Amino acid sequence: MTEEQSAVLVTGASGGIGAATARLLLDRGHDVVAHHGRRREAVDALVSHAESMGRRCWPVQADLGEMSGVQHLVSEVDRLLVEHDSLPLKGLVNNAAKLLGPSFDAADPDDFDLYLAINARAPFFLTQQLSRRMTTGGSIVNVSSAGVHFSSPGDIVYAMSKAAVEALTRHAAEALAPRGIRINAVVPGFTDNGHPAFQDPAIRTYMAGFSVLDDVAAVEDVARAIGFLLSEDSRRTTGTLIDVSGGSTLGARPRTAGKVSLRSVVEEVAPLVPAPGASAQDEHVG
């Protein structure tokens, strides 16, 4: 399937869901603005893929934990739209996130502010600013988390930040509709982003226990849902959530799942692994 040529910004495009989404969009004929934090080499693979197909991929580095970084990303998009004035901005994927939030007892104000800055403030202002650059028919897709929908005190700050993303999705839909722009969100469950923890049988079994469909998602599963929401196939869909968690939000998880912090389960294997529904991100947001 080939979509009309247009540009889409994907935040957190250096790995996991972001990289899979950027690749899918390139395959469908879009040009991609690929945001990253510090992992430029990971985005270079997308640039090579784009060039091999006669498409364009523009890496842009920005720290989304700072408003100056958000504004820099917007400014770079503006610059590209001026340089390529026949190319419309048709899409924004708010994928970048800081993962594995601190627990209820461990969180401090600095933690709280950083998680909310990257996971909620940046998507809000990118949506506000870049929707003004979009043409009619534009689409914004936010990446939320199944962790919003069940109790997980060990990841409370992360879950709160993703709940804000879902609120943005619902409440911005009416504001954007008169301009012919849609906004929706995907809700992933555990998604294998290549982190070593996914290769540990005990940890993978623990993660799979959240899903009624068993096992964990591949990043391509989530990318395809994002691609649908960016496409004309979803032209009558706005302000809604598409659950791609494998049924993780149904509440049919094992009894132990809510009793253990994911951080405590994996900390002896590797330092970082996504919370339920988290997308793989750059070093500065992961």
C-alpha cells in the first residue's frame, strides 16, 4: 500500500516502536523526520533505508525533557517545510517517552517533573505547534500504555504521564476537528524492543502473563496500528484509543502481576526494560 507522499514526524525514532513506525512509513511512500536523543547512529539506519527506496529521512536531535528541545524540533520541521515547500506535513507520532517510572514511595519532585515533561508536556506542545503546520487530512498518533489501565504502584509516575497522553487524545480531538486534523492513540502492552530482558525466559513469561493472547508484541504489531491511524483508512476515527496490548487491559493478569514492580523483576538482568506498553527510546528518555 502506498500513501500520498507527505512528511511525518516520529519522535523516539532511534529504536523499538519508533524505528519500526518510521520504516513502515518510508515503505508506504512517506518522507520521515526522525527525532532522536543521543543515538544518531540508530537513526542513520533509517536514513540508509530511505535512500535505498528513493525516499527521504531527516534525523533531528532534541532533548524533549526541555522546552528548548521541543522548540528546536518544531523549528527544524519548519526549516524542512520551507526547503521542501511542495511537501505537506501530514502526520505526527508522539512516541518518545521516559520509561520505568519511580514507585509511589520512591518518587521525588525531580523524577515527577522529568517524566511529565518528556511523556506529557512534549506531546502536548508538539501537537499544539505542529498541528498548525499540518494540512487538512493530517493525523496525530500518541503512544500510550496498557499500564494506564491497571494498578501498578511501582510504575505510578510513568502511568500518570501516559494517562495524561490519553486525556490529550480525547480533549484535543474536538479542537483539531474544524481544521480537518485527527488525533488518536495506540495502547500497547509489553513490546519486544530488542532489550536483553525479553530473551530471559522467566521475565518473558512474566510479561506474557498480562496478555490473554499470550507472549509479547513485536514492534511491527504496534507500528501497523499507528500506520492505520495515519492513513485515509481511518479518516472517520478521532479522539479514540486502539488497544494493541493483546488484551492486557482486560484484567485477566496473574495474581502476582500487580504485586511486583517490573523494575524489581528485571534489575538483575539489565538496568532498563519497558513498562507495560512502553515504547523503546533513546538513552536520554529510556
